[in-house]
Amino acid sequence: MRRDVFQAIADPTRRAILTLIALQAMTPNALAEHFDTSRQAVSKHIKILTECQLVSQEQQGREIYYHFNPQKMKEVADWLAPFQKMWEERFDRLDNILEILKTEKNGK
């Protein structure tokens, strides 16, 4: 089954894993310590994140470290960009309305 970035970030545990490894590369055992679940469950989440290329793995001796791939998150940012522009425009209009109401209130 082909997975995409949006499927990967839909799960709160996977988002938490991404947040952790965005700060520093971690092993599966180190990641599992942060969750109230089994190491196998965390490994399944890591597998999905790896399939979506949100994380990459690096072998260092006997340990495998997982690294965050910020470039892959660009797909999400690019998809959200038009919505962000729309939200900003709406907030700007709201700011203008509030400023007008504030001026009217102070003028009375």
C-alpha cells in the first residue's frame, strides 16, 4: 500500500515521534520510552514514517538512528499555503473591523 505524508501525520503518535526526532536523531528504544505503548507499536509507526520518507535511518554500530526529513514536510506546507493566505486575509479584515469599532466607541 502506498502511503503519503498526510496519512503519516494523521496519527497523533506519529506526529509526536516527528516532534521528538526533529530535535535530535533517536533510536527506536529511545523513542519508545516516550510512549505508553510497546516498542513494536512504535516500530510500526516508524515504518510508516520511513515509507513516507518523513524519516530516514542511519546505522551507527549496532544502533539504528532515525532522522527527521524536513524537506518532505514541504508537501504539507505547500498544500497549506493557500489556506494560510486565506486565514491571514480574514484576520486582517477582522483587525480592520475591530479597529473601526474601537474608533467609533472612543469617538462617542
